Amino acid sequence: MKTLHQFWQKVLSRFLLLFIFGLTFIYTQNTWCKSLGAIDTIEQLIDGHSTQFKNVLEKVEKNPKLIDELMLLEEVRIAPYFLKSLLFHSEFRFLKLAQKNECTFLALLENGLFKINTGDIESLLITYKNKKGEIETAQVSKADYFKYIYKKKCFNNKEIKVLFQNSNLKKTISTINFTTPKTKNQCFGILKEWQDNIYTPYLCTVPYLIKKGDIAKKKLESIPDREFVRRQFFVSHIKQAQKLKILVPFFERSYLKNLCESISDKENFCDVYLASDVWTKIINGEFPKARMKYKCQNVLSLKTEPTIKQLKICSKKFVQEFKLCETKGTKGYSSLYPMNNCKSISKALNISHLKTDYHDCPGMIDNAGITNIHRIINHLKPREINSSSGSCGSEANYSFAKLHMEFKNEDAWPLQICYDDSLKAKEICAPYVPGLENSSDLSEGIVISKILKRTINLPIRTKCRSVPKNRYNPNLLKYKVGCYIVFDHKICSSLHCPKKIYVNKKEISGLRFIGRPEFDYFPNSFSNEKFAISNIIQETMKVKSREIRNLTELKSFLDSSKNSIVHGIGCIEDIYPTRYPVRAFNQCTPIPFIIDGYFKQHGNIMMSLRTALDDIHSPHPIVWNYLFNAVSGYKELHPLKLWSLNGLK
């Protein structure tokens, strides 16, 4: 039941709409005026109108008008009963938008944003004057009506409609400026511009059709397969929604959803954009969902990726229960624990440049430098990573190994599987990445398969699969045939994992797993300068590096590009003094880190920092003094007295 205030607000809106279009009608005999005089409920008004509209509709269904006939008619107007049904059943936000002018009204009507008591509008009731000068009512298709009306008025509507067809939509969207407001006054002005924009009725069809597709998807689940025609009706809506999700990027879709839902409510429209927390901005599409989706999945104990609705629930939780982020969000992806609270993480993520559309697990990596390198590589040259708690360590090792391969420095990747080749009468070794899924030639399973095909004539199509020791049971049918690499996860790290190989239940011997990565992150001597990882990244990734000496240089560098990041090595005792207190003179435990933004807080400049031990989606705000001391401390211990703070872009 609507409140009396809302009722009169809608009544006023509807009368204004009638006057604007010159369609004011004085109804008698249990109609509009009498109902208002009695102040009946909206439900009573609607019920009474529905009965009247149904009777009129039954009479005119026998008198459909073709387009050729329509062009010959005089004084063609939308029928009063049809307009009244539209006013009663359409959403107030669109009725208010329609008050702008008649062309906006027609655009909203054409795009399906108005409703009548039977639902979506497929045809219209019109009145016209016949040859005898009498007023008659007829039913015409929506398409025919707009072919007729656009030859008489609102000519631009026809051209604008073409711009928003699927074939042109992506290009049209790319030319529109979706401004994100920074202040309330600016926000009110932006909404006013959208209300006056001739494109708005067409843009609002995007969230409308996507929502229609989502509803259809739920309804389809309850419709039996035998009801083919009914299922096809909903399938068509689902396909249209999926197509729009491809054509319109996530940020623009989120922006339009908020705009069109709040087109008549400036406070509601602006509240979303003036929120300072990163979680709300992620939902609005301003930042990638990856920054909070796994935290949310943990908090809500979900087995699958959270939906937008579930992300909204998490957003509220992260704001209201800010300590939640200290312990939740990294299940299966070990990292420094506990993490920061949600407020600190939000502030850091708000200005974060680092591309993090994946998850990694610092606690499972033997060498912290590999974690940092993995993050830098995937920022400079992102690749699709299907993160899982089982493969996250291997993915980091793969990034490191691949970097050396691209640098033509295979020897720097020491992890190899060796065997005695009887034909060549010598030892042959092949590089591999342990635990990597069979998606690369470096994956352990593929390398072992190739070796066994040469040494024991393993069938060509047979692939070696990794399986934990506690799951491998040769008595089960699935393990009796095939090649299996059996490991004990309790004694495994990301780089060292003793294992046994079985082919058709028979243990295979003769394969030796050797090597452990040892490398210089920054040059330790002039002779090995070329092979330091920092220099390999510059040459292989074709990026520019710049030494950062002070806070002014750091701010200037980060401001120069949205892709700019700063990496380095510092003493962890200075970065996290409360966690790692100094217990000896000149104590310094080197830790690589990445800085990807800064903000001002309580008069201090805070940097968004991730050490190679931190969760990738939980950056740590740190003051410049802490960072400066950390880098300075490491410099004193470095053989070349190296200042290890460099910008990359």
C-alpha cells in the first residue's frame, strides 16, 4: 500500500503529463475525478480502470488498423483509456522523465519502458475521426504506430533508435561520457544533464533488458522441456541480455543501472558515487570485482563466485564490520596473517594501480622474490589466470620460468627432470614447473609424459596426472591404468616436492628432479648486472625504469600514469616494526615489495604497499618515513650500496 503522500505525488505527475501532451480528459461516471474526490485507494482505482480497459479492448480487437489505413486517418491520438492504463501501471521515475517533452514520452513508449495493465506494450489503442466526423477507437501494432507518428513529429527519434541497435551499440556507448561525480553539486548537475539528454530513454533500455533477461533465466528453470514455445520466449530474453553484457562494458552497465533506477531521485543517484569506500565503487564498476570477490566468497562461505547481489551484502559487511578483513578472505591462499582491517584496505585499494585480476599465495612460494616478480609481470603484461588454491604457487613459478625463457636464459631456471638416454648414451635434462596444470609445455605432467614416451614407449595419448598420496589408490579402477605422479602434500613446497611415478600401477624409476632457483633481484655485482631480475624485466617486458630517491619523485612518478608502479627491497623490520621487532644491531630481513598509489591521511602521505608476503588484495597503507628507512637499511647491507627503489611503466 502506498502512502498518501506518494499517492498525491503520482497523481500530480500524471495530471502534468496529461496537460503536456494536450490529452486532458474529464472523466465522469465512476471515473478519474469521482475516484479522486472519494480518495479511494490506488488499488481500487486500478481495479476499476482494469475492468473498463478490458471492455474497451474486447470491442476494438475486432477493428485492427493496418499502417496504410492509419496514414489516411485524421486526428489520430492515443486512446484515453490506454493512456490512463499507462499512467497507472508505469513506473513513476519514467513518468516523471516523460514530462520533459512529448518526444521523450514517445521514446520511452517505443523502448518498452512504459507498461499497461496487461504488462508489456505490444500494441496501442488509438482514437481517430472517421469520414462521418465521429470518434472511433482502434488497435494498432506498436511498430505501425511509430512509423506513422515519426513522419509527423519527433523525427530525430527514428535516427537515434538506429544508433542503439545491437550493430551500433558498442560504438555509440564508446562515444558517450559517463562522468563519475566527485561532489554533491556536481552530481546534481550531472543528473540534470542526463534528464535532459535525448539519449537517456534509449540508454535505459540496456539495464531494463538485462534485468528482463535475468528474470527470464530464473523463470526458465521452472518451465518443463516439453513446453518448447514458452521456453523459447524466455530464451530470447536471456540471449538479448547476454548480448548486451558483451556490447556494454561492466562500468557503463553499472552506471546506467544506477542512473535509470534513480533518474527521478537525485539523492539516490548521488549517494552511490559519493560513497568513499572502495567496496561500493567496485559494485558500481569503477574498479574490478576481483578486488573483493574472493574476500566476499570467504565471508559468505560460497562455493562459487559471488553475484552482484551477494557482493552488495559483503560491501555493507566490510563497511560496518571493518575488522572482518583481518581474518577473512584468503582461505586456501596463504599470506601474512592477520591482514589489515577493511577500512585500511579500502583506502589503499581506492588509489591502487596494480592489476590483480587473479589470486596468488605468498605462503606457498619458496622465494619471496618470485611472488613479487609474478605480480609485476602480470601487471605489465596481464594473462588470464584461473586462480585456485592448488595451482597458485605453480602459476608464480611459471611466470618466473617463462621470463627466463623469453630472455633466452634457460640455464637460470634450474628446476629440471633428468634421465639417462640409452640412445644418446648421456644424461638428458628438461626444464619443468612443478604442480603446473597441463596448459603449458613447462608443466610437470607434460614434461614427464614426453620423457616416458621416449624411455618406456608410453602411449602417445597418455598424459601423466598429478594426484595427492592420500587419494591415490591402485585398487580403484580409475588408477589401475594410466600415468600418475603421486606426491605427499604434507612435505611439499612450491619448488621441492618428492614424488613417485606410476604407469599402470608399476612404479617408474630413473627420473631425477633437480635444482633450486637462485637469483639476484637487483644486481649484486657489476659482473652479473645483466642477469639480475630487475634488468631482465626491463629488457624482456620493454618497460622504462627510473630510480626513485624521495617522496616528491615517488608522487610525481605514480601520477604520471595509471599503470605506474614502484618496486624495491627493504628491511621488513622497518616496514612492519610491530610485527618484526628489531632484536639485534643492524638487523635487516630483506623483503621485496610493490607500491602502486598514495593518499593523504591526517597530514601524512600514505602509500599503498604490498610486500611479497601480503595478500595481493589486501594492500597495506604505510607512511613514507617507514619505507625510506626500510630501503636505507637494506642499502647499508648491499654489496654495491644499492638504492633499491625503482619505478616501472
